[in-house]
Amino acid sequence: MIGERLIELMNAEIDGVNSPEGSRELHEHLDANPDARRHYEQLKDVGRVLAEADEVSPPEALRRAIMRAVAAGGNSDVKVGFLERMKEVLSPAPRMRPAYAFAGGIAVGLCLFALILVTLPQMVPGDAANLVGTIGGRERCFVAADPVSFDVPGASGRAGVRYWAETVTLELSLSSESEVVVVFSYDEDVDFDGLRALQGGDYAVRVMGHRAELTHTGTRDYDLLFTDHAESHLPLRMSVLAAGRSVFESSVPPERE
């Protein structure tokens, strides 16, 4: 068991205020008590971390909230009493300093977590504006129910589209024994953002205006990424060329009649 006297000597030693006699007494205890030595090393680690921590200025929103709370406070006597109580809390006895440092770290973490929650967009239960798909009041997210499949001389595959607000992802599975070119054309409000090949192999992509050409050989899956600035969600037009000749044409997803 580590007594209060030994805890006081440990804290004083870490703070650099021990007398020579106090330091000598402390180290005699530490040499004779492995548990006390281990506890002392842990306290030093805590002190080292706190000493190396950078100062962080509070967010401006927190400053304003504190000033509003002060301005809305009661009479001056109440304020003085509150400050005196805070001074007592923030100035614990020496033996309690490590515990308060630990509790203070937890409090800072909780405050930062609360501030992050305040700054994040809030979702109100029952507010359908933040819901998507068939549940939401607006179809901001739509998975094409009827992807395009084809099996023609020289090539076979499947293409489907996923929408998320402005983002359009065209998922393409393609298989061919020789080189084919898949051409996508799209409206002026749509931009091609990039292509991700999910397997290795030979392929190339070329973009000209509102037209993207994918040159492909073998069997591979692709994600083609577009931005639909108008969120029109109009179908993309797709054409498959083999030996320079169109072997398949369609819209993705298929246009409704």
C-alpha cells in the first residue's frame, strides 16, 4: 500500500519542489518498494505527456458561448462565489494532482467530441429530407433496376448506373477475346471524373469533350465516375465497337418509353 505521505513526496519530486531531505526519503521508499517505484514512473509519464502537450486555443464559438454565459449570469456575489468554487476545484491538494490530470484529459476529450457534434450537420428524426432511396422524400440515391446486358460477336458484358446526388458511378463488366472500344457520350452538364479498373490487364481511356472511350481486351470490371452538375440523372449513351464497327448500342440505364 502506498501511503499519503509517499504520494505527496512523489508529486513534490515531479513538480521539482521537494527538499533534499524529502527527495532522500522518497528514493529510500522507492528502492525498498517495487510497487511504489512503478507508481512513481507512471506519474512521471503522465507529467511528461502534459508538459509536452501543445496549447490549443478554444474555438471562437466556444469563446462566444462563454461570454454569453458570463453576460447572462446572476449578481456579482454569485459570480464571485462560482469563481471561488472553481478555484478550489482546479487547485487540488498535491496528492490529487495526477488524478485531476487524468480526469482533465477525459474532460477535454468529451468537450472536443461535443464541439465536433455541434459543428456536424444534424439529422432530425422524422425529417425525410435527409433520407435517400425509396424511403426518402427525394430520390437523391437511385440504383438502376434494369442494367444493360449484351452478348454480341466479339464482346459480352453488363452495365449499370448508381446515382448519389451529383455523383454518377457506371459499373461495367466486360469480356472480349480481342480489342474492343466502348464509347460513352453524355450531356453538357455531365463531366467525366475518372476510371477505376478492378483487375489488372490492358486497357486505356480517352476523353474528348462529352465523350469517353474505353479500349479494352480480356475480362475486367470497371467503375467509371461522372459528375452530373444538374442532377438530371439522364441515361448515358453507350456503344461497343469491334474492329471499328458498332456491334451494340444502348442507353444506360435503358430509356423508358
